[in-house]
Amino acid sequence: MRIYGLNKTTLLDYPGHVAATVFLGGCNFRCPFCHNGDLALCPEGQPVLAQGEVLEFLKKRKQVLSGVCITGGEPTLSDGLEDLIKRIKDMGYMVKLDTNGYEPGIVRRLVTEGILDYIAMDIKNCMERYGETAGLSYVDVERVRESIKVIKESAIEYEFRTTIVRELHGKAELEAVGREIEGAKAYFLQSYRESAGVITPGFHGYDRRGMERLAGYVRPYVERVELRGVE
């Protein structure tokens, strides 16, 4: 298990909790608008934190923190993920996992074993544009659909979310996403913002009016649709 970063305190990454965020490396996608490009493309070049060091920190912070978010990169690619989650759970923490859902077998196992309290799955785009949005020549969208199904049918808290990029997302795409996740409890639209760590600079986000309009295209299908990161 290689841990490449630790955000010691966050009020944003785990809804309703003061949490720490653990960053794992590597990814099976190459989303051009990804903000964690170094972790996705070349994690081996990043400093590594010892798992024992991270667990010791969490042990000491138990009176301050209530949750831990495990993110990436793509966490489901990391050997030892299940063991890490169990160790954190044994300390009494609530655990949230961020995933792109491209490893549905792992998602299913983690959900059914009851060791997760919250799962957030990125929906990159409508299925017709998934490969383009994920930065790959081909994506097996049935794997994505399987994870969506597993998560919707689970007993844990969950959310689906999409980083909205002007060049990639519009009315047709959001309506299609709504149909894919129809009946979901929660869907969040996150506004894209350019940053130094992005894989391919030059993309653009929407203003609040544009984001609200896009959210409206999904609301007929999903119980709760909200915006994040929109000024």
C-alpha cells in the first residue's frame, strides 16, 4: 500500500464530518481535466507516506476527526485497500471512498462487506462520450453501469458526481447522465476550474447560471441534485 498524501483536516471531502483525506496513486483513466495529474500519471515520482505513520496520525486525532476520505488517483487499483479501510474502521472512524467505478467487482465487495460508510462515484459523462472524457480511446461502459447499479442498490450513503466542463458537457449529455442514474438519491455537479496540476490545460467551466441550467436537466431523474464549487 503506497500513500502519496494526507490532508490532515477537511470540512469538504466527507459531507457532515470533520475528516482527513488519504491520497492513493495511479489511475485507469486519463481525464484531461484531472486536477491530480501527478498522482494519476506518475505516482512513482511522488513522495510516499508510510502507512504506519498515517494510521498513527489518525489514532492521535480521534478526538478531533470523525471521518476519513480515501481518494486518488483511483483507490480501487491499490493493493491493500480493503485492509487499510478495515484498520481505519477499527479506530472508530467513518470511511468514505472516492472512485471512478471502473472496477465494479472491487466496488461490490467493499460495499457488501459493510466496511464503507459512504461512497462517491464520478460519472465522467454520458456513455457515448465516456472514452473522450476519460482520456482513453476505449472505455467499457458496462463496467461503469455495473458500479452505478451496485451503488444504487447498496444500503450505505452514496453520491454520484460530475465535474462539468464546457467543452464536454451540455444539455444532451446531462439528460443522458440523468437517465443512466435514474432513481439515484444524490447527484452533484462540480464546476471545473483550471489549476496548475491539471493534465491538459485550456478547458473552461460554466458560470452559476449555466450550472443551474444543466442541473435542471437531471432533476427529473434524481431525487437530489445540487451544485458544488460554484460562486
